[in-house]
Amino acid sequence: MRVLITGAAGFIGSHLCDRFLREGHEVIGLDNFLTGSPDNVSHLFGNPNFRFFKYDVTNFIYLEGELDLILHFACPASPVDYMNHPIHTMKVDSMGTLHTLGLAKLKGARYVFASTSEVYGNPEVHPQPETYWGRVNPIGPRSVYDEAKRFSEALTMAYHREHGIDTRIARIFNTYGPRMRVNDGRVVPNFIYQAITGKPLTVYGDGSQTRSFCYIDDLVEGIYRLAIEEGLSGEVFNLGNPTEHTILDLAKLIIDIAGSPSEIVFTDRPVDDPDRRKPDITKAKKVIGWEPETSIEEGLKRTVNWFREKLVAG
Ligand code: NAD
Ligand code: UDP
């Protein structure tokens, strides 16, 4: 397949480039480096099956030749990043989605949209199945991300219904692993950086809020299956690890795994920070035969090792 990946120099996008290339596909990556880095794809430069363009997908996109699959993953994903770039976030998941869907229509390509568990907002239903409509504050600080993702989901379904495009939506729950930016502000890189540099771990609120953390290799396997399997047109899937942890327990686990002398400090909780989050992955298990395999201990060990090497290398 000839595959276009937007957000290719980001955390998830770069791992997807690796996977599609490893499976023998041709990959074209687009990224404007807003929150990604050339370092994430520099090992692929020189690979004849990989082409990369520094490009902002809020602009019109045109590509020569055939295209079989588009994965639209461009978008700041850390709450710190999307609150620093609120308007760009809304543009990349409205205009960027429109342009990539238009390209899918032109080329007759299959389309995978990277949505998020944030479409469920601060959920009243727990765990969250795909059938839950969510509880999002439409004017709060997180709405730039949540509502843009909800708009993109609606637009993706509109292109599916009106133009018959083979679309698939992945609602991704908190995913972590190597290639996250040390300072991206999300909880796993924050805690790991703090633990390995001996700084206090910053737990927001009392740490009783929960998240369910999926290791990157498991997520990539789920996205790959969702993208290549036949008969999934117009479907939406939760992809995430269903094992739920409080943020305080995560902090203690990372201190333990890193062998760190760090203490834990408690600071203010961000506005509209969801209280609980855990995917119901019954559908992914049944339809694409997918479930995560990496334990949190193993995934964190690998990520801590990667961050250590990265910090030593500068
Ligand atoms: P990331 O910030 O590492 O990657 C996003 C990439 O998109 C970056 O390389 C950035 O430079 C690029 N980008 C942003 N605006 C762009 C534009 N206008 N044109 C081209 N490129 C642009 O984040 P990530 O964690 O890799 O997330 C990737 C996708 O997965 C996002 O759509 C995100 O919403 C979604 N997602 C991620 C998670 C997670 O836990 N990591 C959870 C849910 C959803
Ligand atoms: N969090 C925290 N300390 C940090 C960063 C995040 O306690 O240094 C909390 C945050 O308030 C949220 C959870 O960890 O409850 C997950 O935050 P993250 O930014 O990783 O992603 P979210 O799931 O909120 O999008």
C-alpha cells in the first residue's frame, strides 16, 4: 500500500511510520514539527520507501500518484501543548481533517482518524464503551481539543455517509512510550523525567483521578489491524489498555521502577481534568482480535530506559 501519515514526526505517528515500512508498505510522512521532531524519523531518511515533507496540513494538500490509505494523526495531544496552541489545535482537527478527507475522496483511499478518549469528556459511564456519547464542557480550556476531535469524528462520518469513503475512527486512550518529548507535559514523561533527575513528582490534586495507560507497541498493533482489515468501513473503536491506575499509584510505581529518591508533591488540579478513564475494549477484542499485551511495569521500564539514554545523549 501507499500510505500517507500526518503527524509523522510525532510520538505515535513516527512509530506508525516504522510499522508500515516494516510491513513492506510505502510511507509518505507529513509534519510541521509543532510538537514533533525530525529526530523521531531521522533513522528513516534514506529508506527508499519513505518520503517526508515538512508541511502544515491546515493548508490544502495535494500529492501526485495513487494513495491507498491515509492516517490523520497530526494534532497536539498533550493538554499542555493543546492549551498552548488552542487555535492551531482546532484548525488541525477541522481544516486538517477536511483536507485529508478531501484527499481520501480524490484518491479513493481508506481513511483512519486518530480520535481520543477525550471525546467522552469527564465521563458518567465507566468504563467507556464506543456507544457512550460523552460529557464534554464545550467552552472549557480542554474544549479546543475535545470539540475539535468530536467535529473531526462527525466530519469523518459525513464523508463516509455522503461519499462512501472507507473510514475508521480510533478513540485512543492514554498511550506512552519512547519518543514522547521529555517536556511534553503529559503525566508519564513528567513523572519519569522528575524521577530520574531526582526532582519531586508533581501530582495534580490528590492523585485519586484515574487513567489507563497503553504501551506504544500495543497501540500500534491495534491501529495497524484497524487500518488493514477489511469490512470495517464507518466503524469506531476504542484502543487502550483497560487496566486502570490512580495517578498517585502511577507516581509511586515510577519512583519504584526508576529507583528514584524523589518525593511526591501535590499541586492544583487542572480545570475540567477528567476524574476517571478506562476503555471498554470488548469491540476491539471481538472484531479485530486485539488487546494490549504489555504490562505497565514492563512498558514503564522500557520508557524509563529510553528517557535515561535520551537525557545522557542530550
Ligand atoms: P504528538 O504531539 O507527539 O504528535 C502530533 C504530531 O502532529 C507532531 O509531530 C506535530 O508536529 C504534528 N502536527 C501538529 N499540527 C500539525 C499540522 N498542522 N500539520 C502537520 N503536522 C502537525 O502527539 P501524539 O501523542 O503522537 O498524538 C498523535 C495523535 O494521536 C493526535 O491526533 C492525538 O490527538 C492522538 N491521540 C494520542 C493519544 C496519546 O495518548 N498519545 C491519546 C489520544 C489521541
Ligand atoms: N497529571 C499529574 N501530574 C503531572 C501531569 C499530569 O498529576 O505532572 C495528571 C493530570 O491532572 C491528569 C492525569 O495526570 O489527571 C493525566 O494527564 P495527562 O496530561 O497525561 O493526560 P490527560 O489524560 O489528562 O489527557
